[in-house]
Amino acid sequence: MSANSTIRRTQGFRKSTVKTRFFAKVRVAPGTDCLEWAGTRINNGYGRLKVYGLDVVAHRFSYELFVGPIPEGMQLDHLCRNRACVRPDHLEPVTPQENTLRGETLTARYAERTHCDNGHPFAGENLIQTSAGHRECRQCKRDRQARYRARRSAAKLAAEHATVTPTGVEATR
Ligand SMILES: [Zn+2]
Ligand SMILES: [Zn+2]
């Protein structure tokens, strides 16, 4: 359920009431000009609220309430890099690709790099472009999978061994 449709569904209610209720959960973040969501937060740091029984993301809702509809397929970028901020003029609609590149994340730094942490080239056969716009090293992925398989078979062996000689469990750990 997108915030878009939430706004449409709440249009029957008085917008001023919605705004008042919304601002009751907003605080000025100390030392900034951000307006932070003081209510529930999602794991990723974004604010969340219930509007007439619907779960909505706080900053998206704020943008639609005070600015207007978020264009189809666009994400809202926090210009202030504060994910809990719901101040409309700190938000800008961008494409998901742009948003990923702007983020102060590993992904953004990765996008500028020509090699992975282990020195494998981000090029040709070795480069994996994920659907989310991330880049991954094929060699490292292969190595990770190999390590994972090795750990699993080691764990399986240990488990089998433990079943056969239950008294030896303490000693093998
Ligand atoms: Zn802000
Ligand atoms: Zn690599």
C-alpha cells in the first residue's frame, strides 16, 4: 500500500485534522533544522504511522500532505541524510538509481570503485549488476558460497559425529 493511495483515501477527511495529528508526533532535532518523527520507527530508521488504519511511511506521507503526490516510480531522497526527518523541503523525489548513488552507503562508495575489497576487477565477467542497481564481485560471491558450503559440511560432519559419540561432544568443541 503506497502513500499515494493513502492520501487519496484520506481525502474524505478534513486535511487540517490530519496535519494537526501528524505534527503532534514531530520534534525539532537538536542542532539541526530537521523535523524528526518522534513516533514509531521502522528498522531502517524511517518513521511510521497509522492513518485511518493504514500503515504509512512518515516522510512520504508528509511530502504528499504538504507538497503533493510523489511521481510514479520515484523515491524520496533525504537531502539532510536524516531518515527520521519529515520536513517536506528536506525531501526530493529522485529515481531509485539516483537515490542509491546519493546515499552515504557502501553502495555509493562501491559505485566509484574499479575493484572490490579483495582486488578483483569490477568489469566484464566478474561484475554482477543486481536488479537493485548494486554491483557485486563474482569471484568474491563464489568464494563466499564455497566458504559457506565448507562450513555447512563441517557442521554436518560434527553433528553426525556428535550423534555417534554423545560423550565426546564437550571434548570436540
Ligand atoms: Zn531534515
Ligand atoms: Zn572480489
